[in-house]
Amino acid sequence: MSLQRWIVKIYSREFYELLRKPVDIERLKPYVEHCKECMAAFIRGLADAEGSVAKDAANLGRIRILNANCRIIRYTAELLKKLEIEAKIYKRTMKRRFTINRRCYKRVLTCVVFHGHT
């Protein structure tokens, strides 16, 4: 099995300013909140990069997004509310290192969890 990899180079000061760290939520809002489809795309991208999907004992689907940046998690919960999706925020402290999507973490993570029937 061969691993395919894409390298994208963008030469744009505006794009750099939009995505530079630390992330400025206020700078992103006009793009993310442009319409419901843009809000959903933002959440979908964040869930793809930082999330997991599981079922609980009641056969409910659960999507969990973990991130060390509490502002991003709070903003994601706000977007979910605007899309009329109920979500809860939990703060988890991990005592040991763990890996998500090949990234190693060893700090406090905040997660937003939303449920739905599957």
C-alpha cells in the first residue's frame, strides 16, 4: 500500500494572515459564518482533523472533537447551536501522553460532544 501525499503551496499574505497562529476567531468569523453551509463545512473539517465518532450503549451516535484551544471548542459549540444541534463541552485532563491522528498530546484538552440517532 503506497501512501499518497499532497503538498500545497500558497503565496498569499491574506491567506497567511487568516490562518496564522494563534488562531483569531474574530478574523475567521466572516468567512465561517457566511452561510449555514460554510458553518457546517468548518465543523466538518474540524471534526475530520480533531474528532472521533462512536456509538454509546443506547445506540446513539456521538461525535467528539478534542482540541487544546478552548476558544475553538467554544466557537464550535456556538456554531452547532446556530445550526440547532445540541452540544456539550467537557474539559478532560490527561495524565499521560496520548495520540490522536498521529499527534501526541500531554496537556489539558477541551472537547465538544454532540449526539444523534444513527
